Amino acid sequence: MRIPFFHLKEQTNAIRAEVDGAIADVIDNTAFVLGPALGRFEESFATFCGTKHCIGTSCGTSALHAALLAYGIGSGDEVITVANTFIATVEAIAMTGATPVIVDVLEDTALLDPATLAAAVTERTKAVIPVHLFGQCCDMAPIMEIASKHGLVVIEDSCQAHGARYRGKRSGSLGHAAAFSFYPSKNLGAFGEGGAITTDDDDVAAKIRGLRHHGQIVKNEHSILGYNYRLHSLQAAVLGVKLKYLDGWNERRRALAQRYQSNLEGSGFWTAARHPDCEPVYHLFPIARTDIQTVGKALKEAGIGWGQHYPVPVHLQPAFAYLGYSEGDCPVAERLMNTSLTLPMFPELIEEQVDEVCRVLTGIPSA
């Protein structure tokens, strides 16, 4: 049984007629940039997240960058985030001229540790980016309490958490603003690159709309230095179709994750714990074991796809050597990233495939 790590074709085929119709509407109306399809999607996604505003952007990285700029983050400021994230989180901070401050995570969930956050705050700290890694929200109550105490802006990195909930509220509505990625493999994925920012702040939303459109807050008046960060109407049309199915797809991911958890219980593999206040959406399903290279080899030989997210922590990447971090500065994140891989996880995966993955895993002798 060959089992892919991810498979887009089946999902696309199931909604192909709707997607074709939505794309045709954009083409027929030749409204390719900032057109009605974008406006409709922004309104729908804001409603979905429970926020006043959604501003479509070209990708998740530009969403993070624009959100930071809209809150005035720049040179001389510090922004705190975690070591175990895609480099885009930290790239966006550096792109503003601010200094990224990298902290460690909790062992059980692999998410931001509020204690390390509190210890990292200085007089230069202006913002924190909690990363909802793997599709589970961070424990936001203590994070928001720390932010409130120190006057910090909280920008959620929700790029893996479309539809996830914390205490009943959706990812994207838990901080002051949030950034999403619609990369094709995400729970809500475009047919190419795409992103968005959600917020309840009217002024911030207006600034972001200007930043994504060459600084035009008023048409033909470039009052700020901006960028070409627009989400194309064709991508918005695709996302508008897919959004209707997202809750169902996420429910399916939760069922598959539960099957993985049950099958692997007592096997010696680390799996991310589910926080009692969270309803995850399992963008990824990670496992960890000290002999993870042997595990990866066995999966490959069995025809089972797998991934790595992310084997080198951000603070140890060559691009951020100037920050001065060393191995051992974030021991939990480093250990998890060095010993983990991610298993097949997509809504079209079937139970028998999950069982086969787990059969192979539990049959691998431990080191």
C-alpha cells in the first residue's frame, strides 16, 4: 500500500465544477486585481474567523510583514517568537528592521512556553508572534496577560491553523491581528500563493490595505511606502469555494489524528498533546523518537510518504547567525526538531492507510 504524504488531486476533483465556475466568473468580468471575488472572500473569511476585517495578501510572509509594519514595528524594536517555526515568521520580523528574539517551547505541545516569553521581555520588546504550529492554538490566555502587562502587540501566526479554536474562539481572533497562509497544502489552500490578515482594529486594517497596494490608502495618493502584496482575485475565488468545506475537512483531520493517537499509544513515539482548551485542525501530525532517521527509512521502504517540519531551528539557521544564538539555547525545540518527522495527514486519507502507517511504525525496533 503506497501512501502519499499529501494528496491534492482528489480534493480538487471533488469541487472542480464549483472552482471552474468561480474562476470563469473572474475571467468573464476581467476583474483580476482587487475585484469582487476578493471582496467576497475577505468578508466570508472575516466572518469565519469572527473578526471585523480580513485583508487578502500575496502570501503568509507578506501578511506577517504587513501586520508588523501596520503596528509600527521597526528598527530598534524586539519581537519575540519561537525557535520551531518556518523561517518566514522570523524573516518577517527582520524585514521590518526589528530584532527577532527566539524563545523555547513546551515539551508536550511544542508551542510557545509562556514562561520563556515572560523571561524574554525587555524594554525594547514591542510584539510577540505566537505560532499555532501543526494546527493547534497556543495557550493564549497567559500570552495575552503577559502582553497586556507589558503593552505588547500580539500577532498570531495562524498559517497552519485555519479554523482552529481556543476556548471557543477561532484562530485569527485571539490576538490583536493574525496572519494566514493559503499555500496549496494548507487546510485552506489556494491554487498557488496567497495569504491574509485578520483584525478587529479599523485603523490597522486601513493601514494594511494601503501597505498591500503600494501605499494607497486613498486612491492615487501614496501616503506611505507600500508594497505589491495583493491577493489575486483568481486565488480569492478558489478560496471562496473551498472555505465552505473547511470545517468538514478539519473534522475529518481530527478523526484521523485520533486514530493515529490511539494506534500509537504506548509505542514510545512522542506525539503533540492536545491542550484541553483547544480544538486543533491538524495541519500536520508530528511524531518524535531519538532514532528518527531509522524511522524515516522504514517508512520510505514501506512506500509511506513523510515530511520534516522543521529539522533546523530558526535560531541556528545561517541567515540568522548575526543574532548570536548557539546550540542549546532552545533545548526543547532543538530536541523535538532534531528527532521528529510528520506523517501523512489530509482529509482524503482513509482509516486503513492510517492503520498501515501505524503498523509499520510500531514494528520498528527502538534504538
